Amino acid sequence: MDGVDADEFERLVIDELDLLPDEMVDGLENVAFVTEDRPEDGSLDLLGLYDGVNLTERGQYGFGELPDRIILYREPHLEACDTVDDLRDEIHVTLVHEIGHYYGFDDEKLHELGWA
């Protein structure tokens, strides 16, 4: 899929983030949502990444640390999608997946909760 620049992709991510259930996003603390063109290794295999310390592994946290980051990669998303609707759906799935990692959930737990 072509024609979605970095600004438009970021808007789509924000739109999808706003649509997520309150119980999923209300507990997020010290997390920045970031969009980048592609992962550092240049691959198109990774749609998103949770970069931080999940809640189940935190001790004293939140006192001056840089925020955790949830990164969504634009080019891999565009490569995986044919339409803007497909792109929105994939962004949604990626957000839910990475937020789940913030909470310390594995893929099985995400499915149990109906988040994946």
C-alpha cells in the first residue's frame, strides 16, 4: 500500500488509540506512543515494539525515568495492508498487542482477555 506519509500514519495511530477501551488505556503510566518508518535493522518484519519494563517486572518506577515507548512502524504496516481500512485494523491489532506487553501479558493472555 502506498500513499500514507508519516503524518497521516501518525494520525491513524492516534485515531485508533482513541478508540481503544478505557480499561485498556487507563492504566498506562509513563508510556509514549511513537511512530517510526521502520525498525533499526531496516526490516519490514516487525509492526510494533514495546520498549520498556512491563508492570509485572517493575519495582520502584516512575521517578525520573524516561517513559516506556510503544513504537508502531509505518513501512511494515503499509507492506502488510492493501487498503486504508486494512491499515486501521492492523494498527489497532498492533496497539493492543504492544499495550498487552506493557501489562506483562503474553499472546495467550491477550487472547483470553479478547485483546488479540
